[in-house]
Amino acid sequence: MRHRTVKVQCIRTIASVIVMWGAFLCLGGGESLQASDPLRIAETSTASGQSEQSAASVQALVMGSNGVLYAGSFGHGIFRTVDQGATWAPVGGGITDPFILSLASAKDGAIYAGTFRGGVFRSRDKGNSWQPVNVGLKRLEVKALLVVDHELFAGTGDGVYRLHGSEDRWTPVTSGLDDILVHALARSADGTLFAGTSGQGLFRFSPGSTDWVRMRHGLKDHEGMIENFIRVLVIDQDQSVLAGTFDGGVFRSADSGLTWRSISRVLPNDSIRGIVFSDDGVVVATGNGIFKTVDKGKQWIPLNKGLTSLAVQVLIGSGDKGLYAGTSSGVFRSDDGTSWIAVNQGLEVGIAPPPFLFR
């Protein structure tokens, strides 16, 4: 029991700190990275062979208006490209926290960035300048941002918040998620909001209800273990919900989260970092490359040609502009959905400062 408790605490610590240089820095036997020894992070990065001019670790990607792509890095702020990644330029004047965890693009052209310790920032001039938008937030760790129509939701270290645009003030989306780290958000066509958490599984908030309800059925891996650490949530055109877990693969629910089934039993890696729908199937990013299924998970085809960094952190689809993958060593683009090219000119910034030393 003690070993299981320590292990759970270890996973939550890693999930909260977002130390993502290719893999969890959680060692066997429940040993975890200690905040009292921050230099271990830099040492781990150096030991893995990264040079001083390695590309930034990209944790978030979003496509804004007119094909402008933004990349949020872990320790080097935000970068922007207007030529599909051929060249990048740092932007982000006004952002006080260079550890970017999430990005979102609103219909009015605004770009939002969620950070590790600085809350949410907004840009209305294509990333040139940013202003904090934090009134009402209890905690400033913002892991997820979700735009639905004209509403913006944030998954934070204290549950889910909604931004009231006319007041620039955040208000909690009812009770039930207090002090719970929300890692992923999705909303279905009927207005049902889903929240994936670190350690508490999946929650659902239906229109007209008063509280979040924890989904206690399903999400069992092939060993029968309940998966309570949810990293990714997406909803397909049939309104089925797909959940990507930290180390239990991908699950699908066709009944609004009531029941779930695994669709990744033969997936080579169970650490899910992104899920994107293609015309003929589902593409997932993992801690060891990118894979695709066209038969609802019975088979997974590797899509890693040219992907020299398999530690993928985020994956987005951009319609006719292809796929983009943010990795622990920069950004890769796929124009055909099967092969990749590195697009890192301007992202070669070296090793990021340890997050524990950031003030």
C-alpha cells in the first residue's frame, strides 16, 4: 500500500511539474524527481546528448488566423511562423512565464497562452504583445485551454474556469473539481463538458446540472487497472469521446462517457500526448512516435518516417496544411500524413532553465 501511495504521488508530481524532455523522469520503485534538487533536470537533459543549440521542447501548438502557427515551449516562451514552419521568430512580449503549457485560438483572432506559474495571457496582435488575463483564477497553472464558439474554458490546478469576455474575469464552472489538476478539456455538441484530470479520472458536467460527476466505469487497461490520469480528450464527428491516458493508452466512449473500451491494446506505446482525426481514421502521438489506425484500434501503423525525435509532446491537424508535431526537440511537419520533416529554423535555443529555478 505504501509503494502504491508513493507511486501515485510521484505521478501527480510529474504531471503537475510537466518535466517533459522525452519521458517521465520517474524512476522504478516509486522514486521521483525532487524539487530540492532542481539541477537534476538540466543534468538529465545534458546527459541525453542535447547540445547547447538543440531545438526548444515544444509543449503546445495552435493554428491562428491566415495560417499563422504558434508554438509554446517549455522554458523559452512562444514562437511564431507565417511560412508553415520554414522559419520561426520568438514572440511573447509581456508574458512573464516562459513555460508554456497550452495555447488556444479564438474566433475573434485572439491567441491565449496558458503557463506553468503565470496564468493565462492574451494577444490581440498576432503574438507581438501579451496581457495577463487572470482575474478570478485561484491557481495560475493552466494545463488546458478550450475555445467553444465565443467561450473560453481553462483547465487549472483548481478545476475548470470559464472566461466572461465582457468583464475579463474567470469564474469556476460549478463545484466538484476544487484543488484537482485538470489536464484536458472537451465539449460535445449538446454542451456537455468533459474534464480529464491528473489522478481523479474523468469528470462530466451536463447542461442543466449543478455539479461535476466523476465517471467511475470503464477506462480499464488490459491489466484491469483503472486509468485515472487523463492527458488528452477529443470528440469525433459522431460525438464519441476519445480519452488519451498518461500510460494506459486510448479509450473510446460512444455513450457520453458512461462506458469505455480500450482501442489501443496493440499500440506500441501507451503514453498518449495527442489525438487527431483524419479522413480515414485516428492518429495518435505517443512518447515513442506517432501511429494511425483505420480500423478503430485493431491495428496501428507507425507514421515515423523522418521523425528524428520520437518524444512527441503535442500533435495538431491543420486541414490542408497537414500535421504538426511538437517534440522534445522542436517541431516536425507532415504534408502527406505519413512522413515528416523538421521545421526548426529559429527554434534552436539550447537547454531551457530548470522550472524550479524560475521566479
